[in-house]
Amino acid sequence: MNNPLVSIIIPTLNRAHLIGETLDSVLAQTYKNWECIIVDDGSTDNSMNIISNYVDADSRLKFYNRPIDRIRGANSCRNYGFQLSKGELIQWFDSDDLMLPDYISEKVICFSEDLNMVMCSGFYWYPITGEKIPYDLVVKNYLFNDYVRWESKVLTPSVLFKRKYLSGKKIFNTKMTRGQEFELFSRLFFNLNEKDYYIINKSLFLYRQHSNSISLQDNVYIKPNKESMVFIALKNLERSIEIKDVELIKYQVYRIVNYYIQSVENNHYKNIFYVFFKFSALLLKIKFLFFAEFAFWGSLFFIIRKRSYKIEKRIRNYKIQ
């Protein structure tokens, strides 16, 4: 590809204290043919004034508010930004992370007519201490398998997409409150041909770690977040059954069982019944005996509604062949 336009799409909400640093990293890119679309989700801080100053200084930066008729959330902003974008290549980015200077150029140069996406690794960044921890992005089995088991750490900033590949596809699920990129990438990576992507195992961005990161909230039971994660796990179990990947089936089954137990412990009835019936239907496709085991022990655990390590052990440790 010859100097394609890259559309950088950044959703933001109340990031007045961080967005300037992110936009500075965009402006510092060695690759110059880009547009940056910032979509605000209804900030009540000084974000608009800060962003407006950047927009006035560089016409490549464009600022929009999420339309009021669209559901709130970063996913709506990402989808709206994509609709507004004009680039041949699409890069979603977050308003608290930073691009290193060659972040775009290193990926653009890898594109060919056949490639649909180029991925890179990054640094887990702790700005208070200044610590930057690199991670490897490699595929040992195949991309869907490694990604779902979190062996291949593909983050939102990792992937530069070809626009033609995304056109006509459902992008971000606006109902998700947790794991939105995980849900999207799981769908896109399922049955993805190895010729469709290329990986640069090089750290090209800083992935900010701080107390407000959603990724640090997993130790707290937040019902909408758990509903999102259950939805993803059940979909990935369905995909794993379709391709008959026993390793992935085991992995998803044990995750879903854990979600079920957590749901019972937290009286999360919507999740309890959704998992019980959807999961049971999928277990029938694996083995009737496992379905029967879960139907019995899962029901018993729900009736007792207190910790029983004997029941938990039976539910969690059934051997899938």
C-alpha cells in the first residue's frame, strides 16, 4: 500500500487529565498521513476545551460528540468514529494510552494486498513508577486458540485493520460493558486464515495501568460486567465445539462453571438462569453425561445457595475427553 490514510479512532469520557498526553503521542508519529477522530461520550470535565485546542492547532484532529440517540458507552463511540472515518486503514485507540513514535509507520509498512490486519505488542505501563513491562505477541497454536486462552495478548491498540475487511461486519457490541475488544477479536479471529494477518513482535505502545482501569475491576462482582463475560464465554464455547478443539472446550467449560458459581453466590439471577439453560444446551453437544452432571449439581448448588466445596469440585472437575 502506498502511503494510505490511517484513521485513528479514540473514544473518551472525562479524560481531561490524560487526553492531552495521548494526543501528543499521535502528533509525534513519524507517519504523517493520518486523521484522528475523537468521539466524546458525554464528558462533564474540561475535556472539550482541551481537545478543542488540539483540533484548532492541527486539522488532522477532529472532534465529535456521540449522538444523543445512540446508547452511551465507548463501544458506541468507536462504532460512530468508524462511520465518520475515511481511512483505508483503521486503528482504534484509547484515551489513556500512548503511541510510541513509530507505532503507525511500523505497521503500515507491513501491509500488502492480501493482509487484512497487522498486530504489534506493547508495554504495560505504570506511569507513577515509570515502569514499562514489555510482553511478547506470538502464536503457538493458532490465533483463535491462543487469544481465547489469553496466550496471545492482543489489546485494543494492537491491531491496525484494513477498512475493506471491516466493512459489512458487526464491529463493537454496544451492549457490552466489559471485554468489548475481547468479544470483537474473538469473532474476527475465529477461523481466520493465517494469510490474513501479520504480527510484529515489537512493543510500539504504552498500555496505561492505573486504579481506574477496567481490567483492575475483575476482583469486584459487577453484574453487567459479569453478564458480558458470560456471553463471550458461551459464544466461544459454541465456537470451540464447532471446530472440535477439546483444549478450548475444556478451558471454556471451566470458565463458565466458575461464572455460574459466582452468579449463585451473588444472587445474580439473570446470569444464573442464562448460564444454566444456555450452557446445558451446549453441554448436550459435548456429552450427555456431562449435561446430566451439571443439571444435577448445578441445580443442587442453586438450591443450597451456600458454599459447598464437594459440589464445586464435582462441577469444576468433570473430565472432558
